[in-house]
Amino acid sequence: MIQRVLMAAAITGYSIGVVVTAAQAPTRTTNDGVYTAAQAARGKSVFESKCGGCHEPSRFTGDPFYEAFNEKPMKEIWDIASGTMPEDNPGSLKQQEYGDILAYFLSLNEFKTGDAELQGNAAAMAAIKIEKKK
Amino acid sequence: MKAGVYTAAQADRGQSLFRSKCASCHAPNRFTDDLFYTSFAGKPLWEMFDVISDSMPEDDPGSLKKEEYADVIAYLLKLNNFPSGPSDLPIDKDALSAILMEKP
């Protein structure tokens, strides 16, 4: 009986592993219209009140941005922003506020907008690859 | 690190620099917490020097003298209660690579 339970757990674990792996391969890029203009405007407000004390927006555009994040999943910048910022209270924003801030960064880099908002969670961020504007 | 890799006078200079160049964004306790050790424990001190001297201050990265970056790091070591010693923390890569950052 114990053996069967363990085997069932192993099979379940295996299938979860497969699902996670599949979800983590980026299926879209920043050129695919992955945020909305309204969202970026919200993100700008949050950025100005929560981030602007230490960070210039120019830090998140052009060379500084691409040197750090080009060809990487958006989850990389998501993990840093939501895991370490604001420095005096890391993780204190709502998940969607972090998503809105990243949408603002995409607007700063002049990526086109789309119909749907950028979702503020790690899985959604893992599915989008950062690439240079086409 | 236990041997005393910076001097007390250097850490004092670093504290002044930190207050004028870093404190508007960084609270000192940011450099004594778990996140700090996650980033740098078990690594050569050169890694910390490299990150800070390359990326800070964010509005003008690399604008401090190498000696000033070393002074700031000496201050961070003091914050973490590492002992001071007879010589200043060096600025060259080989010397800093030979010092391992560990938990106090």
C-alpha cells in the first residue's frame, strides 16, 4: 500500500514537472504587444511614487536595460523587482503593481501595446522573452 | 576575513562616503541582512567590489575613486562586525580575489 502511494506521488510529481517546464519556455516576446497603454500609465504613477526616489527611468531603457536583460525571460527582471524592491520594503507592492511597472518599462522602450495587460505573476513573466524592438 | 582585512580609519572614511554618496538610496542595514549574504557570502570580496564599482552610484556608475569604493566596502565589513587590522583593504583584483567573504 505504501509503495502504491509513493508511486502515485511520483507520477503526479513527474506530470507537474512537465507542466512547469512547458510553461517556462517563452512563447511570446516583448514585440508581441504584451501590455496595454492604460497599464503602462498606471505603472508610471507607481514608479514615480515608489521607485523614482532612487531610480531614473533612463536606467530601464536602451543599453542599460538590454545589457542586463536582452534575450532573457521577463521573469528575470520580475524576480529582481518583486523580490528586492523597494529596497526599504522588498515585495511590499501588489503583484499587479510590479507588473504595471514592468509594462511601463516596455513603454519606455517603445514596444507596441496590445489588447491584454501584462499579468503580474512569475509564470506569465516566464512566458515572455525580452528582445530588442523590431 | 577573520584576520582583519581593513583598518578602522578606512571604515570611518567609508562611512562618510556612504553617507554622502549612497545613503539617499541605501539604508546601512541593507548590507547586514540575509539578502546581502545571499548575494556575497562564500565569494571572493572582489565580486562585491566589482558590482559596486561597476553599478554605483546608479546616477553615475564608477564615478568614485577605486580607493573610495574600497573605503565604502571597509565600512560595510565594519557594519558586519568583521575585525579591523593593520592594513587598508586593497583595490586590486588579485588581492581582493584572495579574500573570501563569509558570514561573521
